[in-house]
Amino acid sequence: MAKLYFNYSTMNAGKSTVLLQASHNYRENGMQTYLLTAQIDDRAGVGRIASRIGIGSEADLFTPQDDLFAMIQGRMSQGAVACVFVDEAQFLKPDQVWQLARVVDDLNVPVLCYGLRVDFRGELFPGSATLLALADEMREVRTICHCGRKATMVIRQDETGRAITQGEQVQIGGNETYVSLCRRHWRAAIADGSQI
């Protein structure tokens, strides 16, 4: 029975690595997968999911306006799809998460979503909030804070390394922009705008 999965974490936890490995496992066994990633995040190149450890794969892009059920159904008309993988799932709109749930329920295809749970302000992304509400199974991809504790939060930092507490929810960036921290160190950084 197909399920909707939400694999979540902070930045730099290896979500894309896990996604790419899982897709590889399907393909190695002769099954086709369908990979999607957010058009807004082109750090690895347009239409590409890549990991910091150097592995990558081509993927179709989704925008906030896309009907993901229709996209996946269209891809399935070209041949069987054993599993759908969605990277950068925090950028999904709530109605797109419902569309992915329809893929699971109506097309009987598992959908594995990978993304951030919270933003730099400690607030849920709308896509992540809807995935937390609808997912059949949730898995945390873990990473650590500089202190060795589990990192559950992320700060956005300026060019001097100081924590930023205001701004747009979405700003694409990597290690130069974001740092994953445990809740205690996130609170300290946010409270005094300290340098990490």
C-alpha cells in the first residue's frame, strides 16, 4: 500500500543524499522513479538534485502554480513509476501536498518528500506544516549542532556570521547563509544576534 512520507530536518543533514540513495535503490532493481525539485532552488543547477558529497540526478521542476497530481499522472502515461521523490518539499504549497496525497490514494504510488521543517525564525514552512498534517509516515534526518547535540533549528547569518532575525521566509543559500543548531544555541544566537 502506497504512503506519503515526509523526511525532514535542518540544513546540511543529508536529505538530498538520502533521497538520491533511495531512488538509486529502486532503479538498481529495475524500477523507474520520478524526481521533482523546486524551481526556486537552483544551487545545484536548474533541474538537478545534488548532495554536498558529490552525487546528483536530473529532476523535473515544480513551481507554486503546478498541479503535481497532473504532472505525475502525465509522467506515468509515459511508463510505470514505482516511486515519486520530492526534494525541497518545504516549498510546496498546501494544495500541492494534497495533490501528492491524491497520487498516493488514487494512483497507488508512494511519494517521499524531503525538506526543511522550520525556517530561520523557528516557524513552519506552509508546505512542511501540511506534510506534518497529512503524511502517513514522518522520519527525521538527523544532524548535529557544533556542541554535539541534535540540531533541530537553523539560523540565517549575515556576511559577518551574526544571526539575522527578520526577513523573507525564503532566501536560497547554503553553508554561507545557514547554520544548523540545537534549540539552546539557536535561542542564544537569536536572543543576542551573536556570531556563530
